[in-house]
Amino acid sequence: MSDQPVLSLEAVTLRYGERVVLDNVYGAFPRNSVCALTGASGSGKSTLLRTFCRMNDALPGFRVEGTVSVMGQDIYNEGVDVYTLRRRVGLIFQKPCVFPKSIYHNVVFGLRHHHPDKKNEFPGRVEQALKKAFLWNEVKDRLDDPAPTLSQGQQQRLAIARTLAVDPDILLMDEPTSALDPKSARAIEELILSLKSQHTVVWVTHQVEQARRTADCILRVEGGGVVADKGQPL
């Protein structure tokens, strides 16, 4: 296995127009790890997270300076296929994001776009993704039911299953438990821990104790920079 970091930042500055969000940041995220980003509201956690999959590109005035690399490739170079990047780097939003379709069709949504020639494999991929998301036993007998009928916690795990179905290298999670009750939040924490054997997870949380339960490294975003949990520079 390569020792090359899955994600890395070299002299990265993030701006909205003239406003600097993060200034001259360096860092590396190792393979098969869980890294939590903490910090105050507005500190730039979500902006940094979304930079890894170029979800900020359409925001007015957004600009990246320096090098943001995924698997050794500068993802802001000309010619990078953003569509392919977002298959390799999946993003889970703060609020559960499900489509007004069946549970089954939610999971295969990405597969239909990335692997339209492999429809015969879809049922197996759906089962595998739902098992990885700890949801299969709860929904296996009602895959045709509308996804919005699931509880919020189940919907969040369904959104994760949909992302896992296309087999990303990296999972980005933007406060995925903030809208959930404590029981559902703990289920997501356990899920995150189970995923790192096959994926690299970077997630945003306001809760330091939650980060300490799940993360191999905790990075605090503050004052335009990123520091490790013990206050040492990243």
C-alpha cells in the first residue's frame, strides 16, 4: 500500500472575493483514516471540506490558491474531470438528502450515471451498499417504498449508502449528525468507524467529544488556519 496521502494541501489559501477564509494552509490526510474538522461556526470548516470535491466552484468569488491534491493529482488543474472526481470523493450533507423515489432507486442513482452498462449488477451493489451503511436489515423487505417515509436517521444512512454504491475512495461528511437524535447520531458514529477499513473519511463536527470518539486525528479550523487538536501546526 502506498504511503502517499489520499488528500493533501500545499500553501492553500481559500478566498471569497477579497475575503480570506483560510490562509496558506498545509496538511495531509492518510489513507484509511478518520479525520474530524472542528471549530466555530463560520471558521471555514465546510468551505475546506467542499474544496476537496470542488463543490464551491460555482459560488460567487470563490478562489483557490496553492495545491489541493487527491490521490496525488492537483484537482484544480485545467482538464480535471470534476464528474469523475465526485465519484471518487463523495459528499454527505448536513441534512439527509434523499430523492422522492424508492429506497432502491435512491441507492442506484449514481450507478445509473457511472455504470449504465452494468444494470445486472445493481441489485447486488444495492445490497452491499445498504449493508455497509447498516441499513439493509431495516429496509430489505421494502426496497420499493418511498425513501422519504424513512426516519431522518435512516434517510442519512440511505444517503451514505447511495454514495458508497459508486465505491468512492474518500467520504466527506458535513455535520451528518447535527439534525439527528442521539441514538441516530451514535449509529452514524459507529458507521463512520466501520468505513475507514475501506475508505478515508473526513468529517465536520461541532462536538469535540464526538470527534474524539471517532477520529484518528482532530483538526481545529480557526483564525484562518488549521491546527491539530493539541495545538500543534498541521
